[in-house]
Amino acid sequence: MLGLALAAGLGLPDPPRRPRAAHAGLRYVDFPPGWRTDGAGPGVAAARAVPGVVRVHLEVPRGAVVRRPPTGARHHAYVLAAAPTAGSLGAALDRATGLLGGRHDAPGVQVVR
């Protein structure tokens, strides 16, 4: 609003509008026992390159081997994404988590409007 008011007062063109993402989601990813993180680099980089992905984070240290399934609320990794529609958000999360190669549950998507 401030940008529009200043532009109107100074006789300048309206500032460009930036489209905002209306949906955001977080998906947890778990890896099977024996999975090695030293080979995860390309998958993590590819997941981060998916349009809409804001963050990809591994909780398992680099060079480690997953010893057991996660317990409680702890997971091995997560993907955070934002998109203009719920469908495009689900597609971005599906693509990114698939590139990580772990196991995920689609109902774990948290949609925020």
C-alpha cells in the first residue's frame, strides 16, 4: 500500500506486483535402515531445484548411515514448499520428496492459507 501511495503521489507508475504463494506445506521424509547419506548430495540438490521448494533439510549428518526408523516426532529429513494452489503444492512436495528417495506420507502435508 505504501508503494502504491508514494507512486500515486509522485506521479510514478505503479510498482510491480509480486505474486504470492497462497499455500505452504511441510513434508517429512524417512529413510530405511542402511541408507547412507554420503550419496544424498545429488538428490538433495535436485529436490532444492524443484520450483516452489523453499528448503530441504537432512537431520541425518553427512556421511552417516541410518541405523533405525525414526521415533516419535523425529524424522530423517523434511521438505518445505510454497505454491499458488494446493494441487501445485502437492506436486512440488511429491517431486522433491521422490528425488530424496525416502518414504513419505502424502497426508503429512500441512496446508496454510
